[in-house]
Amino acid sequence: MQFDGFTESDFQTFHIDGLDERMAAIQNRIQPKFKIIGEALTSDLSSMIGTEMFLHIAKHARRTVNPPKDTWLAIANNKRGYKKHPHFQVGLFDDHAFLWLAYIYELPEKNEIAKKFLNHMDEIKEKVPGDFVISMDHMKKDAVTLDEIDLKKALERFRDVKKAEFLIGRHIAADDPIVKDGDKFISLARDTFKTLVPVYKLGYE
């Protein structure tokens, strides 16, 4: 099987009523595509980072009532899980796809990583294009470009607020032709993550 891109019905999945019904659509429509994308990118990231990386596809297992508003795959250096580790994400909301390097609130050493990023802010700005976006909450669609955000303030919040997160990467609108072209989308994801690998490595210095 090959990945031919995301379709309108993939994005419309998030308008299906009911937890079971939406989860069935996620599992049938989207997760097989995530598996193909994820396997390609996991191999690439393992080479780029120089350590074995592992693919995780979100199960949304904690949900009992509310259907998920988005879904994703995650690639981390831990085989058992990803939430407590820096990880790369590819995912969908109803109106866009996202490509993230993600540091979410469950990360135990986020305080130390935030300090490292604060010490290397100029380097981050130098390595990452200004049109990349930053989010402080993986549950929300909101994101601000690196050019527009007060990076120091964002990183201080990430350091000081227990539930604060830091995600950096790209949003691609659902109607962007790249989303519908499998090869171009994987190529964009690969290029995005290649740009973000030096930021990922900063967190381990």
C-alpha cells in the first residue's frame, strides 16, 4: 500500500458524531495512512538523529465520551511511549494537517529543556524559518509564527507553568494541494523534521 495523500473525507472524519463512530473512521481512514507515513519518517529520523526512533499511533484510549477533535502519529526515541519524551508528530484537525516537534506537559524534564532553549534562542531563530509556527497547547488549533511570537515569553511560560507545552513546526491547510499528494506531503514532513532535528538535539545537550 502507498500513501496517496489525505482526502476531504479524512478531514471530515472530525465532524462524525459519536465516539465509536468517529474512532472507527479514524481507524479505517486515517491510521493506515499514518502507518505508511510513520514508517518512512521513523527510518529517516533514526538516521538524522543517530539513535533508534519508534513509531506510535494515537489510540485515544482514555476517551470514554467525547470523540477526538484531532489525531496523530508520534515518533520518539522510546519504544513504550512518547508522551513523556520529546517527539515528532504528524496529524490532522478538521481544517489542517500539522507537523510538530512536540514537548507536551507530561514531559518530566521540561523545565530543564526550557532552560536550554532559553539559552539557545538565537540559535533556534537562526535554524528555524520565521514562518514555522509555535503552539503552547497541543489540544488547541491556535498557533503563532516564530516571526510573530515573543519566543522568550513563550519559553518562560513553558518552563514555569506545569500544563504549558511547546510545539514547533508547520500547519498545512486542508485545501493545500500538498496535503493531497502523498509524495509531496511526506517530502514536506521530512524537510520540516530535518529543520527541527537541531532543536531536538539542543534539548539533550
